[in-house]
Amino acid sequence: STLVTDTGEVIHDLDDRCIAVTEEQLRAIGSRVAIAGGPSKTRAIRAVLISGLLTSLVTDSFTAGRLLAG
């Protein structure tokens, strides 16, 4: 997995301790879709959007509104 801070910066500390897709491998994939929603997820969703790791997001209208409002 690739973890990001709330400002969208990728955390590389865990790369050597996890068996997962690296940031580089993830970015090489053409379509990267996340499905997430709900008030408690807004901050995390915003962070991953800022990071540029996603190409698409599927979410609910409430969360979409909060993300668009900033």
C-alpha cells in the first residue's frame, strides 16, 4: 500500500517493511480508482487526491460536496 500525509505527500518509510505495490508501480498503472466516502474519510480522500495517486474517485454526494467546497 502507499500511504500519504494529509497534505498529499507520500510516506516512503514503510516501503522496505511492507509487501505491497510501490508508489512507482502504482503511478505506472493507467487507471487508478478509489471507492471511498463518508464524513470520516473526507480528509484522507483529499490527501490522496492531492498526491496525484488517483485518476478516478467514486464517492457519495455528501463527500463530493465537502471535497469541492475545500
